[in-house]
Amino acid sequence: MLKTNYDVVAIIGPTASGKTALSIRLAKLIDGEIINGDSMQVYKGLDIGTAKITAAEMEGIPHHLLDIKEPTDSFSVAEYQQLVRAKIAEIATRGKVPIIVGGTGLYVQSVLYDFQFIKEEVNEEARTSYYKELEKNGPDAMHAKLAALDAETASMIHPNNTRRVIRALEMLELSGTSKAAEEHNRGHIPLYNHLIIGLDMEREKLYERINLRVDLMIQQGLEQEVRGLYDAGIRDVQAMKAIGYKELCAYFDGLLSYEDAVQQIKQNSRRYAKRQLTYFRNKMEVHWIGTDWEQVKAYFTEGF
């Protein structure tokens, strides 16, 4: 068992880059415990579509913050930050190394850096008006409206993330404050002696892995998993916005053919991977490697 001087290690990377398997090997090497760093793996019942690690795959390594929420619950980055910082302290008391593993960049950044959450005012009248406008004109029109007023913030938000688009418009109306400008002023000073390892690979290979992963999820029963949630009336909630779930719900609603739903899952997963990499590279100091375990192992024995 190797000893490390880091208080926290994080393994990040785009979807399907191999974070889970590598994290198990690292935990065994440095006597670590793993903390979930994926915003959707906190939900019970979202297993196949989120590529949640199985009990067998854990190989006895303790994992934290998986399956802590019902699929009908909301979950925020502020709550995640509080839970993980407490978990880091708890793991350290056992003499173990906390290892955050996941692809939700904002969540990881919020824990490791001085990321403070400002209590935001709410303008119910403006919010209601924007949602009516959304219903009338659609998400692309609302995103274009935000882009015309605040191009930088719009570039950070996917058009389908209508909640964030509307919140950004609401902030502009309330205070004239740009969401992007606000975020520039937080999350830069590290709070831990930490190491962030980033997994990356040639883009074509990554996209091929993503497509194969979606095919495997279908074989494992993704449609049945989503159908169970859908039939239970779990639909217009945060959890069901996850890739794989929203597309199949559209299929169940008769808005997409099955083939189109599967293709959209693949396309949206590839797009998400691209956004993940952009976020990681712009927001945090990351030691980028390939997906080679020997490179990671060599670092902890020899250093970068």
C-alpha cells in the first residue's frame, strides 16, 4: 500500500473514458475510499443509464453518496458540496484517502475550491412570464434570447437546460448580473492539498466507446429501467432529465421512434462528453493522462 501526501484525489474525465475501473485500482494502491462525483448517480433506480458501479465491480472498496436520493427528489450542487466535504473529513479520520470519481465538473469544483453559493432572489412574475414564453416559442428561442443579452453565459448552458436558461434571464432582469460574471468570481482558490487526474483519449475513439456503451446499456435493459420509472409516474423531475432517460420518455410519449431515441442517446452523450472536457479544461488545474493505469501508478511512485 503506497502512501500519498494528498488530502483528496479526484479522477475526472468524459463519459465512457474508464474512470470507474481505474478508480478501483487506485483505491487499492493508495488505501482509498471512493466518493461519487456524478450528479445523477445519487438517485436510486437510475442504474443502467448512469453506468452506476455494481457491488461486484466495487471489489470491496467503500463507495459513498450513491443512491442517496429518491428519483423524485431535487438535488443541488450546494447540497453535494456540503455532503462531500463532510465525507472527506470522515474518511480522513479513518486514515484513508478520499477519491472523488465522476464527470460532473461543477460538482467536483465546488468541493475542491472556494466555491460559494449566493442566495438568489426570485422574481416569480418574471419566472412565470419566461416559462409561458418557453411554452410558446420553445427552448431554442429562449436560448437565443439569452445569447443576445449575455453570449458568454449562453455558451455555458445547453439550450435544453431550460431551467438554467430561464434562471440566467431572470438574474439579468433582477439585477443586471451576468451568471457567467458571477461564476468568474468564485471557485478558483483550492481548499485542499488535492490532485485532479483527468482521463482523455483521441476523440474518435472516445465517441466509439460512447456508442458501444449505449448499445451495452440497451442490452442490459435500459428501456425496461426507464419504463419502470415512467410507469410509476416519475417523469417531469430532475432525475429524468438525465441522458438516456429523457430520450426514452420521449419515445414512450410517442414523440420519437425507438431507433431515433437510441440515436439521440448516443448523440447527446457525445455532445455531453465534449462539454465535460471543455469545462474541465477551463475551470480546474488537471493533470491530463491517457487511460493507461501504468501512467497513474507511475505518478504515485515516481511523480509527474
